[in-house]
Amino acid sequence: MSIGLNIENLKNSLPKEVTLVAVSKTKSNAEIMEAYEAGQRVFGENKIQEMASKWEALPKDILWHMIGHVQTNKVKYMAHFVDLIHGVDSLKLLKEINKQALRCQRSISCLIQIRIAEEETKFGLPQEELIELLEAAQELKQVKIVGLMGMASFTEDTNQILHEFDLLKLLFDKTKTQYPNCSILSMGMSGDYELAIEKGSTMIRVGSKIFGHRNYS
Ligand SMILES: *Cc1c(COP(=O)(O)O)cnc(C)c1O
């Protein structure tokens, strides 16, 4: 299957209110252009410098999403162009995003990453700390918090995954009543996006199902 066909098939299978982020980390500009030619405009990367060099080289109507963990000292390399930062999990990071957005005279949209997986290794804010962070963020005029993001455990146990997505959806619904701008729920990857959509995801981040397996060598 070609990348273009994968994109078309996937898009046709999605409810129209679900946004597809094509996760292009480690993939070449030529591969990204194949998806672009098939109409895809939203791409996700997990390394800031890699994303910045792709932004430089590729068409400027691409919307670049940072989906990985963000180091505070690297925000400056993407502040002038990033469309959405998915992995925000601390006030310190939000403050730096605010500062860099101000320097670029723009506002930057962010999702708060919530820790939903049972695994120890995942990044993300414990859900009890969300409201406090949202309150504090109101002072930061250059950042817009537009939703939540989460990653389920890497497991074959479908019930476990559904349970974790459920937790995030509940928190999302609760948050939205108090913060109506919180309208994006980013959950679901190649292995679990169908479950995520079933549980109310509005944005899925799909890499290998579009581009094939990644080669990190
Ligand atoms: C790599 C990555 C994805 C995409 O993973 P696939 O399994 O290839 O679809 C989604 N979200 C995040 C945060 C990632 O790092």
C-alpha cells in the first residue's frame, strides 16, 4: 500500500469530527509529501529540532503538532510556527511557552497531557492537578489551552485500554463544562485509535498505520 492510499482509506473510515494527525517522526520529507499530496495537512513530530527542519523545508500550509515530551529549553525552536503542543504537563513549561509566544507576538495552543496509563514511564499530569494548572494558566495570556491529551498503556488488554480512555473522557467532559475552550480530546494511536474514537476522541495521532514501521537505526 502507498502512503497516499493509506491516508485516504484511513480518512474515509473516520467520523468527520475526528481530526487525523499524521505522525511523521523519523520519516523523510519525500514521505511526508506523499501524504501531503493525498490532502493531509496536519503532521505530528516528537522531536523539536526535527520538526523545525521539516517546517523549514516543506510547504507552509502544513500544521505542525508537537506530540512528544517538551524540554523547556527547546520551546524557542518551535514557538514561531508550532500549531499545537500536545504534551504540556507542568506550569513551568506553560510559562516558557507563554514567554516564547510573546516574543513571537502570537498565541500558542496547547493540550494538557494527563497520565492515564498504569505504566510508570509515561509522562503526564496526575488528573488531580489539572484544575490547579488550568487556574494558573489563566494568567498566561499568550497560551490557549484547547484540550487534553493522553496515552493508554501499551498492552493487548482491550478492557484496560478502554478503561483508561474512559477516565480521560470523563475528565475531559468535566473540564469542558468549566472551560468551554477545552474542546479537543487527543487520544488514540495506530494500535488503539478505534477504541479511542469509541470513547469520544476528537483527535487521533497515527504514525505506523500510515507510513509503515519506523526504523530508528
Ligand atoms: C509515535 C507516537 C504516536 C504514533 O504512534 P503509532 O503507533 O506509530 O501510530 C502517537 N502519539 C505519540 C505521543 C507518539 O509519540
